[in-house]
Amino acid sequence: MKKVNLAFFAVILVLSIFLSACSNDNKASTNDKEKGEAGSGGTVTFGLPGDIVSLDPAFSYDFTTNPVVTQITEGLLKFDENGHLQPLLAESWENPDPHTYIYKLRQDVKFSDGTPMTVDDVIFSMERVKEPSTASYVGWMYANVDKIEKVDDWTIKVTLSQPDTLWRYVPATTGGHVISKAYYEEHKNNFGKPDGGVMGTGPFKYVSWQTGSEIALAKNENYWDKTGGPYLNQVVFKVLPEGTTRVTGLKTNQITATIGLPLDLIPVVQGMENVKIDMVDSFLSDFIAMNVEVEPFNDVNVRKALNYALDKKKIMDEIVKEAGSPAKAVPIGPSQWLFAEDKWEKAYNELPDYTYDLAKAKEYMAKSSVPNGFNATILTDSDTLRLNSALALQAAAKELGINLEIEKVTNEELNTRAFGGARDYDILMIVWGSDFPDPVGNLQPVFHSNNRGDGGSNFANYSNPTVDKYLDEQAVLTDDERRTELMIEAEKIIAEDTPWIMIDHPKQIMASNKDLEGYNISSFWYWDAFTKNMKLK
């Protein structure tokens, strides 16, 4: 009870500052709502933990950028609330053989400027992500794509160089989002930037981006899907790095919603009469990545020493609580056992969990290349879990003679450096969520050696030829039982190599004003145009 009151007091301290910053937006929201009919119009304001990386879907691959971009651009397919594929810009699709995917495009789609979407726009958008020189953050998804061809004015064919079990999902991610070719060519030098913007087919269109402050979107009057919304006139994403500021905004109705909450302030939000919390299991993992190409983290003994030295259970008990579930050595928890569940469960029970054991940590340190310790840096942002876990690791490392300095940056910089090819960090605090409703979405992107370069998501710079072999072998199969066996072999090796220190599997959380309706958070919200059906009571 004391902790709740103290946290609430901290929220109130920033209230006066926040009210001043947002008062104009509140007036705009109220006026818009009064002009519209009940349940339509108005402005919804989302709180973001950091600024976005880009408006360009080719670089939209994090939990801050995606909520904005996925309202503006769309893919050929989409995930429903159960993670099943559904048509979107493509009205239908087929997979006649393991190498071929054919997509029949809708003929009534327009970009937000009223110009029609054509097959050329679709092929251009996909080819651009595929092109290595683009260095798209989602370009790795095209590794097995050989050709993207026009069949007729409303049909495209994707030919794979080899079967790829994950390709079926790509058109439902930002890797398959469509942009206007004409608009891109006109704004090539500043496309995706504040002064260049982006032209998509989504329910909202780009208006402005004040870096470090806010991104404003307006209702797309030319939106092709006439079922449901968009109902809102405007969606504003405010950049509010401090969790207390976002929570204060919820209490004072200056913020309509936010996805993700500071864990220590969840009890405060649960006590607010005007706010509701939506929480579901996820495919997410909070973890600490050690850059295995940097000495001494290239020494598995050092990595195991740090893994045993960190008391993950204490972090769960004191910080995460009901907002997540415990994790073992790899990022595939029970919620991700979508097939061959018995095999996954058996393998999970056999995995090391690196339970806190200081004596064992010292044993590994003693036989490492640096038995007397070393200096290194932890890169993190101010997120409650990441920062507190970094502090806990810093304290734990001291017991091993290791001096870890903490470099705290903005959420935007954390994402930019995490996906940068330079990997200019020793230790990285970050979160990862599977791109697909498939366990390999938590293995292939983050542990395959092909994804170590610029734009890749192999945050630990990890490389193991045998792991690559297993992941490559499963990728061409359609038998999920056999795929599971290969993935399990890969995860066993990864668990022993321990490039990551797993913390937990967090839940997906959306806190919103009780007057906001039309959307319930799903495990794959980060690919959703979730504002489409939102409305204010």
C-alpha cells in the first residue's frame, strides 16, 4: 500500500508541468468531439515512450515506431486477433507450390491523396525492402525471395529461391507494407522524415512530425475499407519518455491511451476510476544481450558467470510481478508452443534456467579469460524494467570483480543503436517480440548469423554454424513436428552458449480512458492499424 501511495505522489508532482504542455491538445480534442456525432470524430492522444525512428515502413520495426506507421501504411495481408492471416490489400492469395505465392490485389484501394494503388506500387514497395542497399530493418524477411513479378494488372507472383515457412507471414508485417511509388520518387531525399512524410493506404494519413515532441495523423477520407472506421478525426502520438508523465496524462485525460506501462506504476493506474487496463499474454521477451564479438564477452565463461550472478527471481518478484512470466535460457515460453506442444514442454523442462548461484558464477569467472574482472558498459533507456535490471546486473557484477558502467539513452537512440550494424555496445537491455505466430520468430531473426549486419536484429552478434544449419533446415519444411525438433536442437545450443540473459516474458498491456472503445489489445498489436475502429463514447 505504501508503494502505491508513493508512486501516486510521484505522478502528481509532474501534473502541473504536463497540464501546461497538453492544454491546447485537450481543447482541440473536446472541440472535435462536440462537432461530430456520438461515437465519431474527436482526437485520441497516445503516449509514446520515445520518438519514432522513421515514418518509412522499411524501417518500422520497434514498439515505438510501429504504432505510428501501421496506422498510415498497410500490407497485403493482416493478422486477426488470434494471429491468423486475413486478406487486406490483397483480396485473396494462394500457395500452389512451396516456391510460389500468388496475391490477387483489391481494385478499389486508394492512397490518402486519392490516387489509386496499382500493381506497380506493390511490386516497387516490396522490391525496395528486398534491395540490400535499402538496408531495411525488415529486409531479412526477403532472404529467400528470388523474384517479385506482375502477372496482370491486379496480380503479383512471389517466387522463392527455396521453400520458406515464414514467408507466408511477411505480407502482414511492415515488410509487406505498400507505399506510393510516385510519392516516394517525388520525395526520395526526405521520404520517411518529418519534411518528407509518407503516403500510404491506411485509415489515417500523415500530417506532421515534430521530432522529440509529437506525430499528428488525420483521418484518411479516401480510405478504401468502408466497413467500420476510421471514426476519429485525428490521432496524436506524444513523445513522453518519462513513465510518470504518461501515467499523469491518463489520470488527467490529457492522454487517451498508452501501450506499455512502467511496471512500478501499474498499481497506480489500476486505481484510476477513469482508466481501464487491457492485458494479454505475448510473444515478447525482456533480455540482456551480450555482444559476443567484443572481448571478453566472446568467452562463454564470462557470459555464464554474469547469467548465474543475476538474481532474475528477485526482479520478477519485486518489479515484474503479474505483468509477466518467468523465462528460461531462450525466448520461447509456453505461450509460443503453438504446435507440437508436448515436445516444446519436454525441451523447456530440460533447458538451463541459470537460477541465481553466486558460487557457480565465481567458478565460471575463475576459469574465464579475465578471472580478475574487467570494465564494460551497459546500454539502456529509462524504462523501469530495463533500467532496474541494468542496475541489478551492475551490482551483481561487482561480486565478480566486474565494473559495469550504465549508459542511459533515449528509447529512440536505444532502438537505433540496437539495429545499427556497428553494434557499438558491450551489453544491451532490450525487448524482442516474435514477428510471426510461430516459435521460430523468436529464433531466426535474433540468433541466425545472417542477421548481424546493419538493420539486423541479432543483437548479440551471435554466430554458431550448427544453429544456422538447424534454422535453415527447418525453414524449408512444412512438417511442424519435424521443424520443432530442429528448432529445439538449435535452442539447446543457444542456451549453452548463453548470448542472452533472459529476464521475463512480459504481457502486452494497453491502458486507456474508459471512453475509448473499439479495440482490445492482441499479441500482435504492433502490426495492427489499431486506431481504425476506435471511437470515443
